[in-house]
Amino acid sequence: MSDHIAARLRESLGAVALTQSPGGRPRVAPDTIENAAGVLALASAEGWSVQLEGQGSWGLPSATADLVVTTTGLDTIPKIAAADLVATVQAGVSLAELNRKLHDAGIWLPWDPPGGPDRTIGGIIAAGTAGPLRLGFGPIRDSLVGCTIVTGDGRILRPGGIVVKNVAGYDLTRFQAGGFGAFGLIAELHLRLRANPGADRTHLAHGDRDILTRAGRGLIDGGLEPASLELLSPALGAHADWTLAVRLIGPDAAIGAQAAALHGLTTLSWMELTREQASAFWHQAARGALGGPVTLRLGTLLDGIDATIDLLEERLDSGLISAGAGTGSLRWTGSASAETLIQLRRITAEREIPLTVERAPGDVLAAVGHFGAYREGVGRLVAGLRGAFDPQGILQVPTDAEPHDA
Amino acid sequence: MAALSEELAAVVGPRWIRHRQAELAVFRADGLPTHEVTPGLAVLPGTREQVIEIVRLLYRHRTPFVARGAGTGLSGGALAESDAVLIVLTRLNRILRLDPAARRAVVEPGVVNARLTEAAAPFGLHYAPDPSSQSACTIGGNVAENAGGPHCLKYGVTTNHVVALEVVLPDGTVTRLGSPQGEPWGPDLVALFVGSEGMFGIATEVTVRLVPVPREIRTFLAAFSTIRAASEAVSGIIAAGVVPAALEMMDGPCVRAVEASIYAAGYPTDAAAVLLVELDGRPESVDEEERVVTGVLARCGASEVRTATTATDRARLWQGRKKAFGAMGRVTRDLIVQDAVVPRSTLPEVLDAIARIAAQEQVTVVNVFHAGDGNLHPNICYDRRDAALVARVQRASRAIMETCVAAGGTITGEHGVGSDKIDFMPLIFDPATLSAMCDVRRVFDPEGRANPGKVIPLRSCREWRAGGIA
């Protein structure tokens, strides 16, 4: 089958960058959007199942797709418009690479997703996976103003635009964030950016979790405007106690004043990190999410953070947990069986807390799905939308739980 | 319609049905003078259960319907043809829950935008999106249009503030999208539903984020002798890393119209442009940002800068901006409030081009807009009784849209496409993208009965089907 696919790809598309994935399946890296459209049109016509991939450093490979299509060949940055604070970026560009290029232009993309810095822009959007900076700069979708999508059958769609405010047509752009590629291959993005900050300062405090959660709430209610306010478990924060990390980003003097307010608003003992220490700390916190095969994302209201962490500790473990004390976005990484996850999901659903499986081994993900069972009426919409963006159903994305779990 | 009217009356009671022409006249427009159409029937449900029952009834009759809030949308989006039923949601005006600790509110779709902010005020919170029509427009309408407003520069538009929805689909299915915290529950259907202009169904319950009222608010008015200098100040402020709460521009004709009206705010009438800059946050942050902003304003040649720190002074500075459309009513019989967006850096060129178009078509264009995000409102003054003038106005409108698109912009930033901009959609989207939008619409509304004929040109769907590609 693999040889046949490789031969057909070469026959139809000429010279294509073809390698073997670790699982021995052919992996193609289209280097233009049109090329990507050609590959997916052919796959749809031939009935090959396809797994979409970025750098492959975050998600875990599925063993069942006929063909892997990676975006690593879509690696250019066609446009940086610093004055307008927007850039056009192909999906295979890594976040680290993009921010290196943007930095020279005096701007940046304020994302700090879990995982390594080599994660691709397309992969981050597909997973909809934001880090602690979500508090100051919003979820991933808030940075998207337009995109180019290649549908499962090879159509090229260009919803949105390059301006930061736009309500023309349905919002097919922000819809892509967190869709795990089930609604087409995200090929190119128009991103909303920020001017480089004058100051970027990180302070840490350590202590019992409930004390830190209360302190975090006190900072928010006290009018502090941190870019991040993150609670990290001992294992993730590399400290005997829990860690509350505050990141302040903005004009110099304003940030100085906010840093001073930190002491007045809490009774915690704060330690400021040097620039290098801060960079290493946040980097380590992001990489921590790779410390186990399963990563979960939950969203709870601010007054439910402690109870939700209690639940995770009780049903899973207290290993690698990160919680936005100002957003209620929680992330857990570790080992968990499909059965455990299904049970946990039942409980969180009763509390109106969505549980998204961001990454898991192929068999676990197939059993539980990224999203699990939908609420009434939603399953039909999701199935219809998948059909609209992938009429032949070739994109292998386990969005839903297997039927017996539904 | 007569039989249907009786069935609907059985749901809501006869007094909440409108079928006489005189009664229906109030629903004929939504603030856009070029589009008027009378619905076949209007029904005003009072509860979510009635909305659901109405939608199910219309599904059984295969009758098209249009959901409508306050009718302030300005894009001809909330208009229904004679074969359609208008579902007016203004009676669903209850704030169902206000949770200050969680900073969330759950509201019915007919709640007036400003009323939600009033209700949240005692808790030190507010609902951030503030369309100029906020004293009248409804949250449900804001959801349909993904409405914006002056303070969206810092705080984001409607889509950034809606976390969950209860919706009734056109076949009567009731479903919940999103979650109280805002994390999507499955694919982000809230992102998709917000801004779908009433074509995916009706939101019967909306959960929104509330944000703290800033501790300190300072407003600055800066006058400039050229529009270009004012535009450069806009870019300079943003490039300096400051995100003002609002950054608004009015051109000379707008300033003079305001000053000649009862809304006079003391703006300098000899200026070619004035900027309103508002900073908010913790006092020490505002101090620092003020230093940066006043520096940029001076460098860009502001001839005069006024500062307002008290609520009364700020309200006075804002009055001219917020009442600008009302003020223009004094100088013109009819007014088209246009809406387009351009990259901020192109503002000087685009405003020059708009002035040329106005001169060429001999129409009066007055600019008042959200400069910080490049969201233009070139307003065209005219008299609808003058057919030749109307034709020139239409040509000017199209030329302005084409100019904005050519500059890399878009045809609407906050008012929506509705029926007004539908012919401009092919200027910004190719046939494949337009037909994909049709496909998505069909998922929610296979029969195309919810707000038919809006947003996507029908031929885009038909051409695609005829090509046999899908």
C-alpha cells in the first residue's frame, strides 16, 4: 500500500518531498499551498486516510492512516507588516522561528503553548492550545484574523482577511482554532501581533495551593493586570511547594508600579527572576506538558479552580498541573487509561467543565476522542461540518469518543 | 399567512402578533435608509419556550423567518420579506443570572447592551463591547453581528466576550454551545455562531464575560491640521506598545456638524481632524501611558491637546463622538453609515481616496471612525427623494468599498454584511470560499429558512453546485 501511494503521488504531482514516518507510512511535505491541495485532492480521490502533522513534536502519531501530510514544507513568512501589527505566516513555521523574525521588526506573537519551542504555528492553532499568556492576550483564536485552509478534497479556502476587525462572512477562521485539523489542513495564517514590550518581569511565590489560589484571586480583584498568573504543581514548578508565577508585560514604568503593587496586594513572599531565569522558568513550564503521554485541558470558572484540581488529584495524580489563576484554564499531563478519562469526563461534564484531550497515545485517543461525547444536538453539527470541510472523510482526527462511549 | 398567524397567536397570544401594514412599518428598516422591506408577519415572543415553539411551528410550515433585536444593525440584516415571519426578541429582556465572583452574566437575547453594563456596575464590572447604539441595541443582535464599538480596540469585540450560547436551530433543535468558562466544548461552535447574522438559528440565552471597570480612566482630545498627521499619531501610539481603551478620529466636517448641533462638545472647529484617545487601567499604568501618548501627539503636530479625568469632563468629550450620527441628522435628510476596515498604516491614503471619490461623485462624505483598528465609517449625506443623487451615492459607496479592499481591507468591520454588502462579498472572497460558507450554513439550516437571502450571494452557491465539484 505504501509503495503504491508513493508511486501515485509521484505520478500525479511530480517531484514531491516524500519520506517515511516513524510508523513506516509515507509522509509527504508539500511546499506550496497548491501542492498541499493536490495531495489532499488525490488522497480524497483514491480514498487514502490522512493524518495531518506539524513538526510531530507534540501530538502522538496514529498508526492507522495511509498517508501522513506534514506542514513542515510550508515554512515561509510571506509578510510582516509591523506598522499594522499583523503578519502572514505559513503553518509549518515554528513559533520560535516566527518570534525570532518578528523580534527584529519590534513585534511579537504573545503565545506560550505547552510543548517545545519547535511547535508549528499550524499545530498550535489546530490544537487551540494556549499557555499562561492566555490571561493577558486571550485564547489562540483571538490572534487569528484570517487563514488559508485546504479542505480534505483539495479546495483552497481563504476566509477572514489581514485586518484586525472583520465581520464579513461567517467566521471560518477562528472556528479552526482547536479543531485538531478535522476541518481541513491549516496552511497559512494572518496573525494579529503586539509591539515588543518595554518590560517583561516574572515574580514567583511558593506555598500551599489554597493559599496561592486565594492570593491569585486577590491580585485579580485588586486590579493587577498580569499577562500571566499561573499556578504550578510542585513537579511542574520544580519546587517542594506549589508555585504562583506572575508575569507582567508592558511599558517600563507601568510594570514597575504593578510589580510594587504585588507586595501590597498579597502577604506572600515574592522573588523576582532575572531575565534569563524567567525565560528558563517559562520554557520549563511549557516543556513540562511533555512529561507524560496524556495531556488534558479543562476550563473552569475562577471559583472552581481548587475543586477542579482536587478532582484531578483524586482521579489521576498531582504530577504535572498548571492552572491559570486568572483564567480558570487548567492543564494536566501524566498517564491515564481510556477508562479513567471516560469516567473523569462524566464528572466534569456534570460540573459544566469541558475536558479536551490535547494529546494521548493513538489507542487512548481513538477510544476517548479529543472531545468525547457531545451535548445534545452538537454531534450532528460537528459531523455535518466535518462533511463540509472533508466530504470524503479522509482526515483521520479522533474528535469524538468511540460510539460505545457516547 | 392568515392561518399561520392564528397558530402563532395560539403560542404568544393575539396581542403579540403584528400583521397590519401600519403595525409592521416599524420593522421595515434597521437604520439603513437604502433598504426597506415589510415582513409578512411579526411575532413578539415573551419567553424562550415561546421562541422554541415558534421555530418548531415554522419548521412544520417550512416558513422562512428572521430574528430581530432592536433593529439598529445598519446593514439591512434584520429585514424580512413578505413571505417570512419576523421574530422580534425585544421582550426577552431578562438578565437571568449575574455572577460577580465568576464575572459572568447569563442573559436573554433581548437585553439591551447598556442595561447589562448598568446591572453589573454595582459590582465594579461592565460588559465591554459598546456599539454606538448601545442604549438601544440588544445582546442577541450583538451576537448575530459580532458587534464592536469604540472600546473594542483594547477589550475585543462581541466574539471575545461570549462564552456560551443556548441556540434553537432552524429545525427546532435546542442545543448548548461553549461553556461558562469559555473553553469550547468540542469544536469552537461559539466562534462560528457569533457573527453568523441570524442564519444559523436563534440564540435564546447568552453567557458573557464581565470585566472590571477600570480604576482610572483618562480621555484626551487632540486637534490636528491635517488628517495625515492625525493618522500618523494613531500609528505612533500603537507602535509605542500602548493599547488605548479607545482611539477614535473625526474629520473636520464631522467636528463642525457636531459643534453646530445640540451635542456641541467644544471641539475645535478649525481642525482638519481630532483624535479621542482614552487610556484606562491602574493609575500608575495610565500615568506611564499618558507620558507616551502625549509625547506621540506632540511629535505628530497636535495643535491642541485637552485632558479629561473626571466623569463629567470625559462624558463631554465623548458626547460629540457618540452623538456624531445624531448631529449629522441636522445637516442632511438621509445618511448612509458606511462601515469598512483598512490596515491602519493605509489610513492617510484611503482617506485621501475617499475625499476624491466624494468630489468626483459630488456627494458629501463625513468621517467618524475607530482609527485604532482601522475601522472606517465614511458616512454619506444625501436626500433619498433625489434619484440622480441616490445613483451617485450608490456609485460612491461601491467605489469606497473597492478602495478599502484594494488597500488590503474588508467591507465590514462591525455592522455585518446583511443585504447591504452582499454584492461586495465577491470583492473579498473567491467562489470556493463563498461556497464553503454556503456549505457551513447548510449544516445549521439545510432548508435555508433562517434569515434567507443575506450575507452570501445566492449565485455563489448555485455556481458551485452547477460545477458539480462538491
